[in-house]
Amino acid sequence: MIGTSAAPPGSGTTPPKPGRGRWALRDQPAVGWIVAAVVVAFLHPVLDDSHWLMVHMILLGAMTHAAIVWSTYFTQALLKTSDDLDPRGRQSARIVTVILGVVCVLVGVPTAHWALAIVGASLVSCAILWHAIALAIRLRTSVAQRFRTTVLYYLAAAICMPVGAGFGVALAKGPAADWHGRLLLAHSMTMLLGWLGLTVLGTLLTLWPTMLRTRMDERAETLARQALPIVLVGLIGIDSAALMRLRWPAVAGFVIYLTGVCWWGRALIRPVRTQPPRHASAYFVGAALVWAAALLVLVPVRVASAGSWSRITDGYDTIATIAAVGFAFQLLTGAMSHLLPVVIGGGAQVIRAAQRHFDRFAITRLTIVNLGLLLWITPTPAAMQDTAQALVLITLLSLIPLMIMAITAAVRMRRELAGDHGLRGRQLGVDPGIWSPGQVVAGIAVLALAVSVAVAWNPGGLTGVTQAAGSRGAVQATGHTTTVHVTAYGMRFHPSSVTVPRGNKLVVVLTNTDSTTSHDIYFPGRAKTPLLADGQTATVHVGVIGKSLEGWCTVIGHKALGMVFDVKVAGASAASSGSPGITMASGGGSSSVRPNDSVPSSFTAADATLPPLTSSRVHHVTLTVRDRKMQVAPGIYQMRWTYNGQVPGPVLHGRVGDTFVVTLVNDGSMGHSLDFHAGDVSPDEPMRTIAPGQSLTYTFTAHRAGIWLYHCATAPMSAHIAAGMEGAVVIDPPHLPPVAHSYVLIQSEVYVAGNGRSPVNSVDETAVAARKPTFVTFNGMANQYDYRPLTATAGQRVRIWVIDAGPNEASSFHVVGTQFDTVYAEGGYLLKRGRDAFGDTGGGSQALALEPAQCGFVEFTPTATGHYSFISHIMSDAEIGAHGTLTVTVRK
């Protein structure tokens, strides 16, 4: 419930009193979003993306709603404009549009329905721009000269919304790691510092002294007016630097923004000195501002220390938690604690009756929330973090019953005053304030007791996977700690195991010394390091050890190659080792992977047309590795590892004797490499694995004709190829005659982990090892050419180049309804216009048989119009995606 009837401090007049009475669309959505956010936060063990949902329910749901209502109310009150300029019906329409848009975003992003996310972002953006127009009309109409700066803050904030939403939509598309980091910074800061930050700065200009019940600083408007261009320049600098891949200019943008905030913040100091906080509202808003200041330091430090844009995302959940809980949730708590009694109205006695309930145990609640949040975001054992999270959220959620009690008390007081029980003329005493050292101690005691009970109940710190350390309460902690220093390199942990006395705590200090790729270590249900680049170190607290367990590197394929770390208990039998209840995905056509029956009208299939030859005999090519969320079957997505953002990689086309100068740039999240079968070169240098942020040049000359595979040669190659890192080099045989239609089809397998919708994962390495593909595809997506057929003309010759990229399955390429009169396989003709190697004529072929990495082409001439299916005649593979259509039409 947002609104106020208090006159702006120092204004000398009483503004209009809009917003009195009940209005469900104004009063209830913010509360609903808060409750929903807390519910999904508690469902984190079973709900995918629960943290993302919690953050966006608070920031995009509750805070956006509050921002609309706050800015509308204060603009009307401060500018003294008429209700008729923006009737309640229009305001309601905007609020409903925002709610619908937010729901679309909250559904579309986690489920990988990008179109729904676009609809949601568009609805929210349009509603906010409409809101800005309404504010601008009030500003233009008003004759009031004071407080116009506040409205300028609101207008600037509204402009930030569609910009930030655009960044968010691009982020939801699943860009490569480098772009992901840049877009994440631009999106989060535009929304947090722009849309919400500017709204808060404009509102607190008058609301802060009102909460303190004192006059505002005489310099407040001047300082705010001077600060606005500074913070805008800083925000524009942050976004521009992120888009241009400039980390240090982005840090400079934060410095500029922080300078503007500090200049604006000078206006908050004098009211605090004149009248220190006395009620819960001011304390919670003050705490929110402290966390906001912390964010303005932590984020640029993260940008400066990340080393690359792809690394910025490591630990960003902590920043999001601070923004949502430390800043936004506490700001809402403080604002509602102040504004709800004012909205109810009825005079000072009614306000104080309601305020009394919001002030109940306020200092204890404040202590629990802020100390608990520190435990939540710091690297403490899982049991402590989960307990602290639960206490923080429950404490903040206590706002709801306090609101109910405050409303009840206020209504009762209004009735008593209406009955004239001698209360109307009663003089209210000086409010003594609520600060209490005893409540601080009580808050610390509650937090300490809850954490102690949680750790005693579950010493291993497990959340949901308790069997890995034996039954609950069965391990007697010794109070001692075993610390082991581990290095990661060569696809191994060194050492690869540690023996721990039963009951000891285990701390693992991991350092990555592998210059070719990133590593981490994960102990299921206990702890995990961030992804570490070469030279980086992280510490994990595994907890009290009661039973042998296993940790591993979570980078795809690394566990299969041996990156496993065994924790053994001194004196325990071998039978006790392992992690009961923790299994890898079984892989292979999981029943949970269910593609859609159709594709949207906007769907575009991968272009299978062979690129034309150019006159150049030296081809300069850049292949940039990017991680990208891509569709592998209708409605099914996978985080693909790509060359130039596409699967398969670009098809290169040349002649015998052509030279290819290929620059490989690694913008991915791990080490990658290249192996061109079209060139015979020493593999030591050009095929070496390079780490993220590095590049190399691979030069080769095509001495022989054929269609040649290229792929990532980084171990495990099976996982890298299955993730999409393959392509083709077509070197025309001498005197190759032209044909009417020439296509390239690269057959490969897809191994989906999970359901392919939410969350979107990388390749399922267990399924790869078991040779159980989810889909077999032509050019990276199952059945795409059934939805967007290739085309040919009756009576004209068709040539189809085919390559089996694997990594595991063979191919038997067949076109239904035709016979091949030309078959070229592995560098030579088996048939050429019906003539075989012995000169006999009249021969034909029905299939081109290929093992992984083998290639060739077939030619045929369809004689009649129709729809010709092309398939792998390994029928099980055709039935899971190795199937397409060639539509033959009459010659025009």
C-alpha cells in the first residue's frame, strides 16, 4: 500500500490528498509479489531457478509496482495537480499491464520461451512509458515550482525501463559467455541503478525527512538537481562500456554514478542529525541504503577483478541477493511501515496506533535481517546459510501480519474517535523512539540459537542430500578441521583424495594451474567453488565428515576424464564410500525430453546451401567460440558450444591448393581448440587447447579434394563435438561439373541433459559415453528440414555433400524415391554418372555409408515433383531427428 498525505517538509502548504481509501490494484500487488518471492525462495531444493524467480519477483514485481505507485502519488502531491489529469482507470490499466508483463517474463525466461519473454518485457516497457507520459503531462500542467526535480528523476527512471528490458531480452536468448557477462551487467545496472535507483533517489528527497518527522535540508532540491546529470552520465558510461567490452571504463562509470549519489546524499545527513530515526520505517530504509552503497562498491570491484567479461557472472547471485533482499525488500518494509498508517488517515492518533504495530520488535527484526543476510551471502557451511536465509525471509515476511494488525488497530481507533470518547483532544506525548540495545542482543541470540540448532541437527551441513554423511545427528563433531590444498591441472586433481578423521570438518583450498581451461570442484549437497580460471584459488567448507564421499569438476566431460576427488574417512570400509542417492543422468532419449509438434512461423532452418567459391586462393577466416543457448529440436534447448554462434560451424569452400588462415578466438567458458582434417599439419601448436580470452592462428593448405571435418580437439572430444563444435571444409575435386542445387548436410548427435526446457543444460556426458543420443540431426537440429524443406526442380541435378561428424553414430544417407547415379566417398568416385571404377555403366546407388568423420557427396536428378524424404537409413536415428524433406517443384 503506497501513498502519503504528509506535506513535503518545508513546503509550507498541505498538498492534495490523493489515494485515500481502498484500492485493491494499488494496495495488494506488492504484498502478493513479496509472498510469492518468499514461497519460491523456500522451494529452492525442488524448484529450478528459484533464486532467479525470487530476485525478479521482488525487483521486477514488487519494486516496479511500488515505483509506479510512489512516483504517481508524489508527482500528484508535490505538483498539486488534479486527479482528472490521470484518472484511476488509466492508472489501473497500467498496473494490470505491468502485472501481466511481469508474469510473462517470469514464465517465459525459466521455460526458455523467448517469445513470451519478449511479450512480457514489451508489456512492462509500454506501461512504464505510458506512465512517464502521464507524469510529463502533470509536470507541464503544474504551476508549482518546487519539487519538479523529483519528477525529472521519475522521468529519467522510466526511460531506463525499456532499455534495461531490452538488455534482459537479449540475455534471455542465451548469448555466449562473453556477451552474457556484458549483457548481465548492462541489464542489472540499468534496472537497478536506473529504473529503481533513480525512482528511489527522487522519492527519498522528500520521504526521508518525512519519515524522520523533521524539515528537509534547504539544499536538498539544489543538490538533487545537480546530482541527476552526474548519475545519468555514470549509468550511460556503465552500459556503453559493457557493450563495447571495456571493463575499466565501466568501473569509471560506477565511480561517476557513486559520486552523484554521494552529492545527492548530502541532503539526507542534516535531517538525521536534527531528528535521529525513531520508528521502524526509517531504520529499515536506512539499512536498505547501506546495502545499496555496498552494491555500488561490490559490483565495480567484481568487474575490475573478474579478468574477463565471461567471469563477471561468477558470484553474481550474491550481488542479486543483496539487491533484492538487503536493498529492495528492506526498502519496501520501511516504506510500507511509514506509508500504510498515513494512507489509512484519521489524524495523528490513528497513525500512531497503526505505527505502534510496525514498531513491534523492529530492532530485533532489523538485527536478524541484516546479520542473517551476512551469513546468507558469505561462504559459510550450507546449514548456516539455509538457516540464515530462512530466518531473514520469515522475519521480512512478518511485515504481512504486522500490516493486518496495524490496519485493525487504526480502524478501531478511528471508530473510537468517531464515537467521541474524549480522545479527540488528547495531546500526544513526545515519541521516545524504538531503539533498544536489548533488542539487538535478542536478534543476535535468535540468530545464533537457530544456526546452532541447525548445525547440531545436521552437522554435515547437508540440504536435501543427507545420506552422504550418514544419518542426521549420527556424527559427533570433534571440533578439529582438516585442510587440504588441491591443484587442478591435466584433467586431474592433485592430490586426488584425502583421508579425514571421522567428525572432523573438511576445508578444501582449490587452485587451478591449468592454462588451457577452467575447473571447479563440487561436493553434492555441501559446497561448490566458482569456476576458476588459470591461477585462481577458492576455498570450500565441506562440513563435518561422517562418511566417505566424492567431489568432482562440473565442467562437461571433466569428471569422465578423471577429475574426481575422493574424501575417505579414517578407518571406514570401502563399502561405505560413495554418495548414495546421487546419480548422473542416465541419458539416451529420456522420456522427459518431449519436442513440440511444430515450430513457430518465425523459425528459420540452418542454411544448407553450399557457399559459392570465391576467386581468392587464400581464405582468411575467424572462428570465435561462444556458449549459446540453441534449439536442438522444436521447443528443446541446449547450451551449445559453437564456432561463430552457430551449429554446425561455418562451411568453408575452396579448391585443391587453396590456403586457409584460420584465427580461433575463445570467448567461451572453458578451453577449446581446432582440428582441421583438410590440412596435414603437425598438431602440436595449431591444435593446442587455448583458455578463455586467448586466440591462435591455424594455417593449412588443402592438398586433396573432398569434404573434410573440422572439430574441437579438446578432451573429452566426444563431449565437445556433441555440444556442437564441428563443421566442414569442402574442397572441390578437379573438374567438378556445376549442378543446379548443391547442399551440405552434417549429421551429428545431440545428448540432452534434463528436459531441455528448464533449466537449459550443456551436453549430457553420461549419455555420450553410453552412446545413447537424444536426437540425431542434420545441421544441428532434429527434423528442421521437415519444417523448412530444402528445394529442387524436377529434371535438374542435385548434389548433396554429407559428412558424419559423430561423435559416435554411423550414417547411411538415403533419399527416398530416388537413386544416386554419382557417389563420391572419401576422396574418390564409387560411381560417376552411372559408371563404376571398372568402366561398367548403368550402375546406381541407394545409400552413402559413412562412419564418424567420413564424408562424400551424392548426385541424383528427381524426375517428378513431390516431397522426397532424406534420412539416415539407420532407422532408429531417422526416428529421432535424422530426417528431412526435399520439395521438388516444376521448372518455371
